[in-house]
Amino acid sequence: MQVSKFRYVKGTVPKLTEKYLDLQCATQSCDFNMISAGLNHIAVHHQTQSNVLVLPYTPGKVPTNTPYLSQNGAVTDMSFSHYNPNVLATGSDRSNIYLWDLPESGLEQPMSTAKVVLSGHKRRITSVKFHPTAANILLSGSYDRTAKIWDIEKGTDLLTSQAEAGDLTDLSWDWVGKRFAGHFRDKFLRIFDPRSGNGAIAKIPGHVGRKNARVIWLGDEEKILSTGFGRGTREVKIYDPRKTKKSIFTAVVDSGSSIIMPLYDPYSKILFLASKGDRSIKLYEIVKSIKQWQPLETYSDKSTGQFGLAIEPRAHLDVMKAEVLKVIRLNDKRQLEPISLKVPRRSYTNFASDLYPDNISTEPASSVEQWMNGEDNEPNYVSIKPKQALEQEQEQKEYKNRYKNQKSSYQLRKERELQQKKGITKNDELVKEDEDEKKELIFSPKALRAQSIVRKSLVRHTYIKFGKANEKITGIKVQPLSYPETNHIQANKKWVAFPWNTGVGGALAVLPRQEYVRCNSNIPLIHGHKKSITDFKFIPSNDDLIVSASEDCNIKIWELPENKIESNMDQAKGTLTGHRFKVLTINVNPVAHDVLMSTSADSMVKLWDINQQQEMISFNPFNEGITAAQWSIDGNKVALLNKNAKLTVLDPRDAKSTQVQAPCHQGLKGGRILWLDEANHLLTIGFNKTSDREMKVYDLRKFEKPIKTTFIDHASSLLVPHWMPHTNVLLLAGKGDASLKYYEINLQDPKIIFPINVHKTMEPQLGICMLPFDTLDVKDVQIGNFLKLTKNSISHFSAKVTRQKLDYFQDDLFPETVWDTPNILQPNDWQQNVQPSLEKFNFQPEGMKKLSSAPIEKKFSNKYKHQQKQEYEEQVSRDQVFDKLYSQVTSINNENFDFEREGVDSDEWGDSSD
């Protein structure tokens, strides 16, 4: 028998800080799994039977007022979609299926209206399962003996399969989604091919007990496993669909009374058996070559029983520590326990590729139409190797290619001995061979790294520093924007703005930025839109002007009072009307202070004169939806991203003739655009085909493809870029992330993008905004000032660089930069193509000397460093005293004294003899 690589797998008991505490979860007995884990969320059956708690992956105490989903009827099953991790399906005992579209950052308020409600069954729903390879297909089972297949995008019933007898208790798809298996209360397991007819294609005797049975298809194998009851015992059966007389394997588990919930990981072939109320989880490995299974170590917790168990997505695994599985256990103390299963290894420095086969990607292999036409495509796969492992492989490959023809020291020695015997060896050749032999001794990747010169960087020691605990705006209520691609917080030197949750229409809260207060529920708001707000921006040239866009197709201009808002504002200074579909984004031209660009859901781009409140230009560059838009720094060009994975750059004054396009991110989600310099280089953030986050850099002079593409991570939220051009530092922050990533962008280096660090935070952010550069404390070497928005507070943080000589202005970090340029063009001038003279922002404070003018410190040898330094400082002190005295003496000698001389004239002088 082949030795299993998982035979020593072991589950770790989580620490208290890793648990989710005080859940308002159900405690009553039910026959379905009370927990489901998706890529971004955890769903838990609420203590109210018709509700579902939705939690982010943030351990700790769960507040009692945590928002939840509320449906009509008790929850009977729930499942997350693999291809859209924010979609959750729930079944009801009132024969309906509810599809919920969850915000990426989690629920901010209770949700009672599902995106789609599927109705067609006549009795209680017992199972909901998403299709394994096709997007937007859902399988459901019911006590009415039927299984239905749905198109969830259209909300329609595609196919129906029915059994002649017995209530359907559970369902499971096969690996490619061609067939499904179901267990019925007439004690038979049935297999269906739904596209070939509505009846079963195979019928196999199952469990004889009266209670419900559970079914799972064992990955890509032709095997089906079920858990149920025999005559007084709990048992597990394995079936071969080709052998319909009986099961091929039966094992008695024990004599317990609760239903066994089977969970199966098709990558490691590990099976979990967990029963409600039990204090242990049994682990088995399903062996492919034999019919039996191999028991692994049993995880037990004597202090708590369990109500549910779910396997976390593989994207959450720490693969560099040989973590092969992670499951979440719901215990009877109303806690969630993340259990990590690891395989012991001697070393964890290298990626253990034998433990991690390729994972099914988040790109579907088929559409609904393709599947209905009979296509059974294999899933798309993607490697889960981390960036560290890929870099190691690339380094080893380069090492082999570079030195594959290099002779070993043994070969060199033999050749030298042979040449000496023949008498033809020259001294210089011997010396050369000796040098080669010495070099060969250190030709290894590790040694090469040690010999390599570290890349010079001014921002290598950049770090994030948050403000004091009392320097926060607290008590806020944030309303998630209806268009998730826009930022939830905007600020200037004077104000900070964010959407306030009022429950009706769209409202903005605008508060003084430097007043740290606790807000109450009746603070004055800007409340002028009939529908939800989609985007909002401050006007750079006037701190008291803010523009907001909404789903009501209108753009409103608001003029703020001088100090603070004392009462609700519902009368705008102006309204821009003209869009026929909801407005998605708005952007202010950086050099023309009254030119505003807006995009709408019908791909229409409009340019407005804010001062005259009229439309200037309107065009539709393509039929696909626009997901991002951004002005260039000189205000002459616009970059657009659309849903067809195209990046378009054009001059909006002549959109048709100036339009150029390049391929961009292939993912289904949106993106962001950032201009890196005045005209030529831009950066985009988005997702690739497998929904991994990535960034691309483009050069307009060779725009046919990106000059650099960099993988970021596997997370699902869209990253928002914040650019500090004077230091070439890029800060990335995603909605719902609890980390801040920063990079250095060097366009002169072939690699271009260099990671600096990742700053972990205690609380996930809803949004990040960067403050103007004149708010920087240059003396404290602040290279960027930011505000962080969470669900109940706004805090300040800054990006800093570690430096020693803080008495000097760090002119290498703060060169004059074309960025916060005052708006200097009027709309008519800009429309007539008048070119602005871009001004550079000077960071140097008055009276502060530049670092480049500081005297160079003398370096000392390590051996006598202290003594030499002391002697040097004494000499410097003597020189300073001498220079001071010398300057005083010379100043006296150089003074222009005008003495009035008294005495005789020259002709009065005579000889002494006279």
C-alpha cells in the first residue's frame, strides 16, 4: 500500500484571540449544516430561524447588533458561489430559494430584500448547490421529490428532475457538473443526468434508517459517499455509479443519534465526519486505488460540542507552513473556531508542491448556454504557489541557465593535472583556472544573493504611523455607495466627506477635518438626491465646493459654509442634468478648475462647465460599460477602463480621432487608473482571469501592451491607488482589507515595480483618501498624509521615511513636483486647447537648510571608532572656537574707521636741529 503524505496531518486548537465570540446563532436542533464559508464571508444560522448572520474573516467578539439577512421562512440550507464569492443562496421551509448579493466589505445594515427569489418547488427546500464549472447555475432539492436547475442571472427554471417515490433529503454534483446524485427517503440513492430526461439514470440501495441522509460526490472519481443510519447505527457508504446493485463499501461509525455531516476536500482527498453535539471530528483519507478509507488523526475538543463545520477556501491557506486545510467549527458555546490542519515538515523554507495540486480557478469553464447545449468542460485550474515560491523557482532556473556550462572544481583540477603532465600548461592559464575554481565554490542561489548588491532606494525604510487614539472622528454611520468602484471618503485641507446612512435617498456628511468629535445621529447633512449617491469630489480650487453624483442621473454642486454646517442642506448651488442613466463616476480636471467629467451606466461621457452649469462635450467611446475614468496630470487626456478588458486613452476635445486602445485586466470586476507622470506613463489596478489582484504599467509611446504586469494577491476587493510622485511611492488600500500595501515605482529600472512593505491594521477600512501635499509635516519626513474610514470612525495616518538628520530639509525626498498645481485655465481656454504652464510645488520650509548642503561626516574604522570619533569632535570644537575668534578679529580690522586726525601740517615738520 502506498504511504500517505497526510498520515501525520494534525489539527491545531485555536487560541482565544483567533475565535469569533458571542455569536447570536441558533441552538435548536436542525438537520442541515448551520455554517457555510465563502471567500469573503462566513454565513451562520441566526438564533431567529429565518435569519442568517454574515461575518467577515475578522476574529473577536461579535457585536449583538451585527447585521443579518432576513428571509420569509426558516433557513434550511445555504451555500456560497465559487465563481462569485459575494453571492449566497439560502433555502426556505416555505419552498423558496433566496439569492443574496453581499457587499465585499460585509453587511452594514440588515438586509431583507434578496437580489433574486426562485419559486417553483411545492414543499420545503432541503439542498442548494452551485454548479462546479458553470457560472450562474444552481441546483436545488425539495421534499416534493423534485430537483430543479436554475439560471440565477435570469431567475428562471431550466430543468426539473423527479423521483417516483420518497422525499429528497440531499444532493451533490459530480466533478464537471454533468450529473448529480440524491438520497431519498424511500432508502435509495438516485443518479440523474438532467439534460437527458427528468428521470433517474441509476438507482442504488442506500441507508435503511428513517432519518435524513447526506450525499457528496468524491471529487473527480466515479465514487459517491453518503452518511446515514442503518439498523440502530450510524454508517457511511461509498457507491460506484456503474454498479447499481449495492454500495461498494459500508462502514459502521457508531451508535449515535445525530446526523453525520460529511465534508470532503477533493485536493487532499481528506474526508471530515462531524455530528451535531459530538465533541470530535473524525478524519479519513479516501484512497483511490482501493475501496476502503484510511483513518487519520481525530480532532477532539472535550469542552465543547459542535453545531456545524465548514471548509475555508484554499486561498486562505498558509502554504509556506504546510497548512493543507482550514475548517471553521461552530460550537455549542456560540463560538466559531478556525482549525488549521498542517503536515509536519523538517523545513518550511520551500514550497511543498506535493501537498498542493492546482486549484480550481474562479473563472468558470462554461456559461449557462454552453452547458445547456451539452458541453461538459473540465474546470479551469490555477496554481496556488505563493509569490515567494515562484521567485525561488525563477532564481534556481536562472542559476542553472547561467552556470550550466560551468565546470566543477574536480573537472578543473583534472584538466590542470593533465596539462601539467603534457607540459603545455602556462602560468596564466593555471591562475585563471584557480580563479574559476574559487568562483565555482560559491555558485549557489544563496551565495549569489549574498554577493549581490542591494538596490539603492531612498524609500526602503518607509513606514506607516497612525495618529493618537483621541485624534479620531467617531460615532459615524457609513452608507455603502451603490457603485462599489468609487471611494467612500474624500477630503481637502478643511473638510472631510463621506456618505451617511439615513435609510432613504443619498446623504453626505461633511465635517471639519481637524475637529475630532463624536457624532450623534442627528448631525446636519447634505441631503439633495432622491436616490443613492454613487460618487462625490471636492473642487481643488475652492475648498468649500463639493460635487455629488447619484443614481437619480443628476450631479449637484454644493457650496459649504465658511466654518461648519449648522443645519441640513437640501438646496444645491447648481444641478447638472443630461444623463439618462445613473451617473457612476465624476472627476475634476486638474488644470481647468471648472471642467468636470462624468460617466454613466450607458457608457456616456460628459464634460461640464461647473461655473456656467452647462454641458460642454458629450461622447460615447464604446458600448461596453465604463468601470473607471481618470484625467491626465496636464488635463489634456482621459484614460478609461471598460468591461471588455480595454484601456482607452483619448483627448475628450477630439475623442474619435485621438482614441488609442490596449488590452487590460481580463477579470470580470472593475479597475482603477492612475497617471504616473505628466503624459506618458499610467498604471492600472484590476483582476486577472483567475480573479487575482494585479497591476499593470503602460507607456503611451508603445501602447500595444503593458510594459509591466505584477501579481498582488488573491483577495477579492478592488485596490485603490494613492500616488506620492515626489518619492515614487504607491499606496494600495482595498475596501474591507485590514492591510495597507506600498510599492516603489521606478520607471528607469527594468523591473519598474518594487514592493516595500505591508502594514497590518486592527480594523478593516471602507476607504482611504490622501490629503493635499501642503498638509505634510516635512520636518517630520512625512511623504504622505491620509484619512482612513471604517464603519464607525475616521482616523489619520501618515507615511514616513526613517532619517537621521532631521534638522535639514530632505531635498532628495522632496524635489519640486508637478502635482498639486493650482487650477489656472478657464473652461473656454481649455476647450480651445490652450496649454497651461504647470507650476511645481516646492516642499522646502522657510529657514531650513537642504540636506545636500550639510557637511559630510567623517567615517571611522570599526576598531578605533569610539576613540577616533572623540578626537575628531574635539578637533572640530577647537576649529569652531578658532574660527569664531578669527572672524571677530577680521571684522574689527575690516571696519572703516574715520578718525579726525589732529596735529601739525606737513610743512611744519622740521629738523630736530632747528
